[in-house]
Amino acid sequence: MTPNPASTTLEDFHTEVKDIKISEKNEKIELVYTNVFIYTFYHISALYGLYLGFTSVKWQTIGFGVIMWMLSVLGTTIGSHRLWTHRSFKAKLPLQIILMICTSIACQLTSYNWVRDHRMHHKYSDTNADPHNAKRGFIFSHIGWLLCKKHSEVKRLGHTVYMDDVHNNPVLMFQKKYAIPLMGTLCFIIPVIIPMYFWNETFNNAFHFNISRFVLAIHSICSINSFAHMFGSKPYDKNLEPVENMGVSFVTLGEGFHNYHHTFPWDYKAGEFGDNWLNLSSSIIDFFAWIGWAYDLKHASKEMINSRAARTGDGNHMKAGE
């Protein structure tokens, strides 16, 4: 049965679908060779860039690369994920523009594509209708899904995901319309020109170290799909595949509290403790809330969290406030 897309609402994807029959057939993986070539080039260039980082890249370029990595990761975690996918808070226009720029620096497709795929992930989590279904293996869920054709169930049910809010967002539609020049400039041109112009870095160093920054950001975000669905505890809901993984929280600036996130996907903190030192994304949102650019922050109460953990958790939960 295919649901009527007109009946699908934003709230629907926050609850895993139980009444739609999804095929469990293991389809043959069909590689998209253009993607394989592109990602192979990225990774070879990134490895060379890391080598140069230890041998000839200037310290200013390294520092600039770290900043660009952080901006790209935060743009994805705060913008594409918590704001536009889950609408866990609201943002005024200046903040939306900043986040759109940061997601363009990340160049992990447009936020339009990111939101669509991630809403599919939550609505049909860990089934064949999940674009990066963890049950198809670690490599597939980490980066393999970017290198092959979508499962037929992803294609069949893709139209059921609510996207009206995205279509009505001028910032996201601007990024979608001008994706190639916008992301090409912000991800691959400006980050190379700045080190060359301001501190006389060589093109070879600036280019390849920037590719390293770009690839490391991809792997940081992809670790949520792989590591955070396989290795860790389940203090909030032991029936879910996602887990709590502190290593993932470290490399994603706050997205490794994944069992919590799938239990309370609408919480802007994406974790129980927003002020946790591993959850920089939440601290950034709190800052923008303080200056008035972020508002209507949604979060689960201590009572709700403790009750859910006691009812469905694996026994590893520390009660809020203790």
C-alpha cells in the first residue's frame, strides 16, 4: 500500500511508519560509476592534502581549514538537520542565510536534498526505504549509499515525505536554484583563494588541503549513519537501532546522542544535555536564541525523558540533573 501524499504531514515523519508494507528484499547494489570516480578523486586528493598538512602547508592554512570544517559541520547539524529537517526551533532570516552559506561550504548536496533524505531516514528508519539503511551494512550506511542507485523502496515512497515547508522557504529554494555556482564557489574556490591571497600559500597546498577539509566533513556527518547506528548504548529506547556514541558526538560537534535523537527527534538539542561540552551545536543555537535570531526552541522535559528511559531504555540512563 502506498499512502496518499496529500495526507502526509510534517509530524508524520517524526514517527516511524508501522502500517506500510516495505519490501525486505535484498536488491543488488548498482554502482553509479560517475559518483565512484568523483569520490575516488576526492579521497586521493584528500590523502595527499593530509600529507601536505604534515610537510608543507602553512599553519594559517591549517587553522583556516579547521574553521571551514567547523562551519560546514555546524551548517549541516544546526541548519539542514535541526532547523530545516526537524523544525526543532525557528530562525530569523539572517541566521537562515548564515546557515545556508555554511551548508554550501559543506557541499553535501543542497539542504533541499538533505532534508528530503533525512526525513525519509526518520520516517522509514533502518528499512529498505531508508536511504542509508544501516541494516545493509556499515560501509553502505557510511558512504556506500552515495555511490550507488537508490533502493526501489526509497524511490517508491520518496513522494510521501512532507516538503511543503521547504518549497515555501525562499532561502532553501535559492540554494537549490543556484546550487552549482553557489556551492562550487563557497566550497572549492573561495577556501583556496583566501590562503593564497592573504598569506601566500601555494595553490597545490591550498587546493589539496581544502579537499581534505571537505572530505573529513563528509565522513564526520556520515559517521552518524554508520557508527551511531551500530556501536553504543540505548538508554532511551532499546528497540531502536540508533545508539549513543560519544566519538560521533566529538567529530560532529553534537550529533552522536543518536538514541536520544530518534526517541525525541523534535528536541533542538538532539541530546539530553544541551550544555554538554560535546554538543557545541546546541550551544550555538542557545547563543542565537540569546540574541533573538533563534526562537521557539523545542525540548523534552526531564520528566518525559526519565519516564521514557525507565520504560524502554536499556538501563544505562543517568536521570537528568543527577
